[in-house]
Amino acid sequence: MTVPLFRDDAYLWSCEARLLEAGPTGIVLDRTIFYPAGGGQPGDRGVLWLEDGSEIAIVDTRKGEGETILHLPAEGVSLPLPGGAVEARIDRDRRLRLMRTHTALHLLSAAVAAPVTGGAVGELEGRLDFDLPEPTLDRDAIEARLAAWVAADVPVRARWIEEEELEARPELVKTMWVRPPRGAGRIRLVEVEGIDLQACGGTHVARTGEIGRIRITKIEKKGRQNRRIAIALED
């Protein structure tokens, strides 16, 4: 398996690891700071520095079989032999932009009282789709609420609960069609203090003040009863 260091510290920009596998499907390390695509958040990019001083550009990160994480190298790169030590470094600036957006979308999910039907996390832009058959959304009111939460600069923390507790508290899963993976015995929650608490495996900023200004760029109807809200953050 690959130990996912990003789950405990989203601000780790580099780590030392052991190279376990390198093949057509990707490179597997025994531990990593690279987040694999999932939950609407893209996979990390960066580089792997090898013992001989050479580097391998990683253009994407995906989930592999079981508990492995696949680091996808750029095309034409010579794959290293397994067993060696590497230093993994993610694209720090890109990750921070994704973290800010992901946390902003958690705030948005708290600002709109409706189930979430879909979403996507981008670099300083993102969207959520809500199960809202009627056009009842007030753009100015939502933006004002988001601005107040950002100005409050409250902590954002991750913690774990047992799977049985999640079954007893279905409100912790806000997405209608996506459920956290079962079988590991515990579920990761992300809490925005006093504002939001939900199951999430993604990476987030440590305080809402790091998000910056959130603008609603579009509210549109998507399907018979979905309303899509798109947001953008200032660079």
C-alpha cells in the first residue's frame, strides 16, 4: 500500500519515499504527498528526484488497485528500477490553489440548504450542483454569507469517525450520488468550525481566511431540478 501523508498534513510539499513499482500504469511509492484524483479534486503534479540526481516529471496522480497510489510520469520518460529512494515534490502553488477552492466549496455547500448532486474543484474556480427544482437562490445573499465566513478566519480540521457512526449520521454525506468508500473501518471528516462538517478525503486550507474573496460567477439550471453555482477566487 501507499501511505497517504497528505491526509494528515496538506501542507507537506515534499517527502522521502521508497520506489515500489514502476510500470506502464504508473509509479508506486511506499508513501506520498501526491493527492490522487477523487471527490471532484484533480490529482497532484510535481516531480520525483532519484538518487542519481535525475528527475521524473509527474503529470497526474490516480488511485491504483487496493491502497496504492499511481504517479503518472510525463510521456517518453525512462522509468526507474524499483527499490531506490526518491524525494517527492508536489507543485506547491497549484496544490494551494486547489486547497483554497475545495474549502470554498465546502462553505458554499453550507450556504445553500439543498443536497449536492455534483461538483468539481479547479484552480481558483469550481462549482457545485444542487438539487433545487425552483430558482430560489439569491446571489448577493450567498456571496455575503461566504464573505463573512472567510472574514471570520475559523479553523478547518480533519478528523476520523468509525463507519458505524457515519451510518447513524447520514447528514455527514452531502453528495447524493457519491458515498465515502467503506471497508477501512473509519471515515475521514472535514470540519469548518461552527459552519460545516462532512465526509471528505480531499486537501484543505487550515483556516477560512486563507481562501480569500469568493465570487459567484454563474448560477444556471442544469437539468430538470439541478441548479449549478460556479465560483471563482482571487489570485
